[in-house]
Amino acid sequence: MYEDEHRRYQQATQQATKTLATIGKVQQLERELLPTYLFHPTDIIVVLGQDA
């Protein structure tokens, strides 16, 4: 069950990355890095996972 959920998450992440890359640069970040990451005012943030 966990393996299926993980596989679906990985597939969704890959598809989102592929789709978003057609409109601009994509940078994936782990949750732990968010407090110190310097976002540009024009960045578009897309959140995937349990908090999205």
C-alpha cells in the first residue's frame, strides 16, 4: 500500500515537473530548505505532497 502511494507521488511529481518545465525553470526543494531559500518576487510556487 505504501509502495503504491509512493509510486503515484513520484509519477505525479515527474509529470508536474515535465509540464512546468514547458513554461519556465523548475527547482525542486525539500520542505526543510524552504525557510532559507531565497525566492525571487516573480517566482511561481507550486506545492506537491501532503501539505498541498
